[in-house]
Amino acid sequence: MTKDFANQSSWDLDRAHVLHPWANFGPFEKSGSLVITRGQGAKLWDAEGREYFDAVGGMWCTNIGLGRREMADAIAEQAERLAFSNTFVDMTNDPSARLAGKLAELAPGDLNRVHFTTGGSTAVDTAVRTVAFYQHARGYPDKTDIVAREQSYHGSTYLTQSVGKRDGDRVEEFRYKTEGIHHLRCPNPYRRPEGMTEAQFCDDLIAEFEALIARVGADRIGGFIAEPIQASGGIIIPPEGYLRRMWEICQRHEILFIADEVVTAFGRIGHWFASLAEFGVQPDMITSAKGLTSGYLPLGALILSERIWNVMAEGGERWFTTGLTYSGHPVSCAAGLKNIEIMEREDLLANATKVGSYFQSRMKGLEDLPLIGNVRGRGLMLCVESVSDKGTKVPLAEGINESKRISDVAESMGLIVRPMGHLNVMSPPLIISEGDVDFIAETLTAAICRVTDDLIREGIRLG
């Protein structure tokens, strides 16, 4: 049978042939996908010519904005000069070496060694495996267990999705690794126990970690992994001092502290890296991706300390037997270098700080709406959480799907936000202005009000 797809639309081809990440089969089979054909700055256009403001920033990643001619030129020039060169064992290429040097310059402390991957999932996967390699190299082969938190997201490989534990990511059809992985409670101040202050909540979380170490044994726990701000878990900013105290516990027990900065790195909250600058933590490893190339090409990086390197390399006899065909891909690394150059030249970290502050204060007003229980964030990442009752913080019933209804109405008004459970999440490009923030706030307010009116007409009570 001859297959002729030339005359079919992109919508038809996508619906007939693409298995999407996090595919929701029923709605997809019925409605298909929104086909995006063009992007410029923070704006997108679909196949019908409709314009949208992308308040999601692609997927936390279009930091410098879309449609940059100089980025396209840098990618094209590198592709013509050297489109591919492997970096296995003892080969490299110029962009890979130069980008590694630049990341070592920007990273805090002695994080001077870089292992390139294809994205965030593979960077985290490598970091978790490196824990075992390092602990074995220093004479502790059983010190391999990993501690993470509930509502964390660390990737979608078998290992990283097992380490992460976010509502909606675990389904019965898949299997997950459980041995050697432990999860602590999510440090969400908004959802802390009734009657407990934020400081008491922090103390309770610290005590939980110490109790886990006592129960499992410090001789078995090799690493702790944490997003400085839990992004896909709902923009969870931990209590004051929490991350620093968790790091201090790790230091005492020789547990490696992995900062998963796939989202927070490269300006999202106004810093190249957030762990030390924002939370006073010097990690042993940092994982990054997304803003590293502003989404122009796939690239991830595990940045590790000189101390870890020295232990693994001692004696010169070991082999670090992990990597990917596209590790240190020259075109992706050229994009990373150009991306950082643009961010430095245009001082986008300062813009993220300035506009991010306005973004947080402007959006906080959404808490006055009856459907909204909490607005939280830092810099240019923000979450709007809806509830049925502000006093009890009880969410609406699952079938109501209010966050998707809000995002659908916003989309019809030219604004893209990301629905997740009872949350609507935003992470706009670092280039946005205060005027853009006003558009986001006004449009999202109108969308929430329209959905609220619909819910009331449907007989749904809001406390």
C-alpha cells in the first residue's frame, strides 16, 4: 500500500502519527493538537495565523526569546564547519571545550568539570549514577541510596522518573525503581500542617531527614537531590533556611548534594545558578539544560566539583562508562555559547530580577479572586493555585478540571499558560517587559473570572 502524506495538514499528520510526551489519549484523539508555526520573542503564531503570548516560555526554556537571527547564524555556521564530532574517551571539539570552560567560570565554587548530555533527564540520570561511582571510588560501595522529595520532577528516564515523585507522573502501566530510593515530604509552606508556623514546619522537615538517615544508615545514603524551587511540582519555594540546613546535614554525613537546576539555572530567577546565590548552598553537582540554549537546540550539562573528579580519577585506572552519542554536540554547544553571550550582553539576569519582581507583585492580586487560594513564585516563575475554599484550602473535585478550563479560555484570548492539576504555571522568557506582565495579569484575571462564573452557573460552590 502506498502512503501519500503530502496533501495532509500538519494537524492531521500529528493526530494520526505522533505519540506526544504525557499524551492524554482521550482528548488528543478527539481534539488533536495546537499547531505552532512561527515564534518571535515571546510571541507564537499557530497554523491559522492566530497570535499568542507564550507565558510558559516553551517549557521553562525560551529565555532569550524566539527568532534570534544571530542565534540562527551561529547554529548554521557551526553546522557547516563541523556538524558532528563525538566526544567519547579522548576526542573533543572546539565548541564543547569552550562551553565547558564557560560553565566552569559561571558555576559556583569548585564546580569545574562538565559532562554534556542531551537534556535535563539525561543530566540527572548521569548525576544519580555518578553518586554510586564516586562513593565506590572512595571506598564505600554500599553508599548508593538516593534521597529525593515528594512532588519533585527530575526527568522521564526510568531512573529519573523513579527518583522524582510528582502527582500525575506515576501510572500503573509503567514500572518504577523503588530499591535504594527514598522520598521525603514536599516542603510546601502553603500545604503545611494546620496550626504549624513556617519555622516549625521547617524544623519538622529537617527532623524527618535526620530520622531517615538514622533509620537507613548514613553508610547507605550516597546522595540527596533537590530542585532549589520545585518547578513542575507547583513552584514550591521551601521555608526560609530549609535548603541550607539540608545541605549541612549532607555535609556531616558525606552525602552528595545534587542541585537540579534544569529550570532555575540561566536566569530564571535572576542568577546564572540559584543554589548558592539565592539559597546559600554550595552543591557538589548541578544539573542543567533548558535555558542553557534557550531551547534552540537540545543540550544538558552535569557540572561537578573538582573534589568528585579527583576521587573518581585517582590512580588513573577507572573508566567512566556512561555518555551519549550527542554528548558535547558541536552545534548544540555553539548554541549554548551564543545564548550565554546574548544573555551577558543584554544583561538579561538584571531584567529577570527587575521584571520578575513586578511579575510577582502584579500577579499576587489574583489571590483576591474567589477561585484562587495561593499565588507563589520567585523571579520569572509563578504558580496560581485554585481551591474550592480559601479557608480550608480544599481543591475542587478532580473532574471539574478548572485549571485546563482557565488555560483554554486564556488561549482563546491570546495567552498561553500551563495547566497542571489544580495549578496554572508560568515561566515567561527573560526578555519580557512590565507591559507584558500587565497583559498576562489582565488576561489571566479575565479568564479566571469567566471560568468562575461558569462554575457557579453549574452549581459548584466556592467557599
